[in-house]
Amino acid sequence: DGGITQSPKYLFRKEGQNVTLSCEQNLNHDAMYWYRQDPGQGLRLIYYSQIVNDFQKGDIAEGYSVSREKKESFPLTVTSAQKNPTAFYLCASKSVWGATGEQYFGPGTRLTVT
Amino acid sequence: GDSVTQMEGPVTLSEEAFLTINCTYTATGYPSLFWYVQYPGEGLQLLLKATKADDKGSNKGFEATYRKETTSFHLEKGSVQVSDSAVYFCALTYANAGGTSYGKLTFGQGTILTVHP
């Protein structure tokens, strides 16, 4: 079955540590996205990538970094510079040739930093 | 810039009641509109979509019509079930990935729906 996987589902880290969240897709989509979700708020875009070896900052990129070495993979690193990292992180992908622009989401990773 | 505004929640209904969740948007171009649903602890699932004015998206008994004149995309269902309890997000994007759109989804803040038996 085609889809997006994120691992792990729950992640706990101590303050000051970097942590990397995994996102893999087998939908053959070119574009991939990382969103952050906080309680009572909509999703906010962190980073996006439309092609391998290229990525761009979204609306709240400070304290985060990404890489896109393979079409299928778009890992997100939450660095110690992110002031409030505890949140639910969602990865998404879409075909750049799609007629309607919809994105497909993974199940999310809930990160707790104490 | 673009924005999406959803009605304040949470919304609490009894089973078989009629549901409306209001969504209005401001956009600089001609976006595609979506409703996504999020069940507890899960990612978002696409519920329905509409790509141009007067299009009606529908799925699982839910409907929404793209109203350009009122810049709205209200979600409706005639008879809700307990299993419809979730968070609903209205969103917009531009399907053409060219220019500066880059396919970003702009979300409303989400509306929590709780349906009681």
C-alpha cells in the first residue's frame, strides 16, 4: 500500500538535545512538507521541498533543519535552538503535477521535550 | 496574504443532528479548497475538495460548495454519527506549483466536533 510513514509515533527528549524525526513516502511524490501542530491551532509550515537536494523555509523554520537526499525521504531535525519544540509534527507529500493540489499526510510524531 | 477562518468550536451535537461548520477564506488568486479531518492522535485525512467556483465536494455524507461570491466553503452533513467526532480543518492551496505558490496549504484553526449518542 502506498502512503507516508513517520517514526517514531512518540518521542521524548531532554532540553538541549537535537532530535531527528523520520518521514518516508512511497507515493512517488516530488514535493514533501513538514508542519507543526499545537493545541487549538491550525497547522503551520516549517519546511518544504519540491525536488531532491532542494528545500525551502516555510513560515516557522527557525530552530529546525531538513535534508532531501532521496525522493522518498525528508527527515526533520529539531535543534536545541528551537525555543518551544514540544508539539505534534506532521509530514505531507504531494505530486507537483496534481491537478487539485491536495496533500497526503503521515500519522504524525508527538515530540515532548522536558 | 491568504487566510482561512473557521467557526469557533467546539461543536457538540447529538447523533443524527444536522452539522454545519463555517469556513471563509481570503485569497489573492483562485485557490483549491479542502476539508481535512483529524481523528484523535492521528494525521490528517482528506475529506473532500473543490477546485473551482460552484464545485461541490462530497464524501461520506459530508458536502461543501465552493462559493466565490461569499468566499466560503461551509461543511455540512445531514445526520452525524458518533464516529464523526474529530477535528475538522478547512484549507486552501494553489494547484499550480509554479510561481510563488509552492503548494503550501493554508489552514484554518480547526473545529472540534463531538457527537453524543
